[in-house]
Amino acid sequence: MPWYHGQRIDLNTETAALALDVVAATLFGRPLPDGFASTVHHALPTVVTGLGLRAYGPAAALLDRWPGRERRRYRSALADIHAVVDSLIEADPNTPALTRLSTDADHAQLHDDVTSLLIGGSHTSGAAAAWTFILLARHPSIRRRVHDEVDRTIGDRPVKATDLPALDLTGRVVRETLRLYPPIWLFPRHTAEETELGGHRIPPGAQIFYSPYALHRDPRWYHAPDTFDPDRWNPEQHPAPPRGAYLPFAAGVHGCPGGDFALAELTLLTAAVARRWHLDPVPGSRPRPVAAATLGPTPVTMTITERPNA
């Protein structure tokens, strides 16, 4: 739905829809058709919540064995997304992205890859985009600098991927948002062999968790770690944090393969919105992080104001 001056929006809903459109356009060459989009929007919260329970919950192994309302809702929502993915692949299997994914992959693998990208690439980026606009609204001087950069780089034309190198500050705003509010705030892992961590012996096969949210706020690696400071990512002003101190996309063989895509997507999305709009929370709003499957904000209503001469 087009935005207009003075409109009030549910920020989480809007950024989730924008992120889903980006992923769909990348995979299928176009946004999701209306019927498919409404199905996915309706199913995603249930699926993401279910995935979080199965990844982090103490009774995760029982969730798919114990009959109950949660299992029925989760399976039904997941089946809806699977049906959308199958229909989209069958409708146009020759888009460039699907062609690359299908190399050396059978249909089942292609289906799983597209489903993972559709779920993981939209819900996480939507949460990160929501935090980006919240943080810019809280720091008007930084927002003015972003607007100046966008005006110089883009002017009144649409944002293009080739603008990325010139959107240096906007990219640093995204990196800093991901430091403070990494969409996946807790990663589960299993030890491949016996190891010792922090003086504790961990047997092979044990499940452990690590938290980018906690890591990114460690004062050993970041000065004033709770402060929103995009300039900490300017190499001319600050040294880069040590390897392993910044993990919004995890790392190693289990690192997110879409990390670079997400950084580019969020930078261009931020620039596209900043080119024309101010987004400000309605008076009294105090968005807080919700530690669910993703670290999104509590529901927040934003007022959209068109920038002068935009």
C-alpha cells in the first residue's frame, strides 16, 4: 500500500512486508502476488515462533511429537508456506536466482532452499529494518546526516544497487543497528568433540548457545557499547573490532549465506525510505526488544512525514 503524508503505520508490519517483497523479487523477479503475499504474512509469525520454540525451548524434542494446538498451528502455517513456494517455483522455474539455486540440486533441495530464504530472509531483515528506523528517529542528528548523504548520492531518482559504495554512512547505520539488535540474538550449536570453555568441560554432542546480543555489548570490544554510534565503523576514526566480536550472521560453516545480501538490502531500503520520508514514533511510544525467534521491537506506531522538496 502506498504511503502518504501524515499516515500512521504499524512499523513491524510495514518493514516485514518490504523485506518479503525484496526477497521475493530477488528469487522470482517480482513481489509476491497478493493472494500469496497475504498467505505468507499470515503464516510467518506462527512459523517463526514455532521455529524459535524448537531451537531454544527446553522441551523442543517433544513439540513435534506431542499432539496439541501449537503443533497443529505450526504445521498448518508451514504447509501454507510450502504450498506457496511450490506454486511459485512451478510458475517460473527459470528466473536467474532459481536457476543458480537449482544447479546440482533436486526439486526437494531447491524447495527447501527457497523456503529457508523466504522465511529467514524476510523476518530477520524486517526486524532489523524496524530497529533502524527507530534508532534514526531517536538520533535526529544522525538521521539528518543520512538524509544529506542520500540527497547527494541519489537526489530525486530511485535508489539503485550501484549506489551502495556511495552510501557509506547509511551502511554504517545498518551495521550499528545489527550490532545493537542482531535479529538472531541466540544461536544454538552442538560440540563436535570434548572441549573446554571458560574453565568448564563440555562433553561431545552437548548443545550450547552463544548470544551475539551479549557479545556486541561487551565493553572489552566496544567503547560505550550501549550507545548508537555508526561512526565506530569508520576505519579512519576507530579500529575494527577483533575477529569474532561482531557476529550478526553467525560465522564459520554455519554462518548465514545471506549476510552480504542482507547488508545491501537494508542499506538500500534505508536509503529509499530516507530519500522521501521521516518516520517518527507516536508520542508515548517506547519500543522494547522482544527476545523471541528474532529480536524485533514491540509493536510501534510510526507517523510518516514527507520530507520538504522530496
